[in-house]
Amino acid sequence: MDFTSEPLHSSLLHIQEPQPFNAEPPAASLVEFALTPEELVYCRNHGPVRELDEESYTVVVKQNSKNDVRFRLSEVKANLPLTHVVAVLQVCM
């Protein structure tokens, strides 16, 4: 697998494995914030992280074979409202 074009990762994470990238925040950082900042979100990957070209990457909405609708990623980002979602991940042992 080619890991040479991966984007930069947060320097605040403890790296468990550089390739594929697997990292987690220090436990003390997690209790510091009510909502985890993006740079402290854990990462678990099984292959290279890709950066997509927003002008050539397309999203297809399938309705039926005649009416599929295609959007470039740049169109989705420019024309749809930004939405924030709060989610919880809990591990039970």
C-alpha cells in the first residue's frame, strides 16, 4: 500500500501505528473538553488516508437507472448547508 500522500495528522495524538495510521488522544485531554476537538479525535485506519480532488470526485444519488444525479464534491460543499452533529462513541468492556 502507498502511504506517501497521506495528509498531515494531529501532533496531539499518541501514535500507536504509523502505517496504517492509528492514533488516540491522551486520556487527560478527553476530560478537558465537553466536546472533543477535531485534533483530538482518535484515528483507526486499515489503509492509506486519501485526499480527494473536489473538482473530479463525484457523489452519485441513485434514484433509478434513468434519473441518477451526480454532484462534484465541490458542488455539494458549495450548495448544501453545513450541519454539525454531536455523536457519542462508547466502548463497554
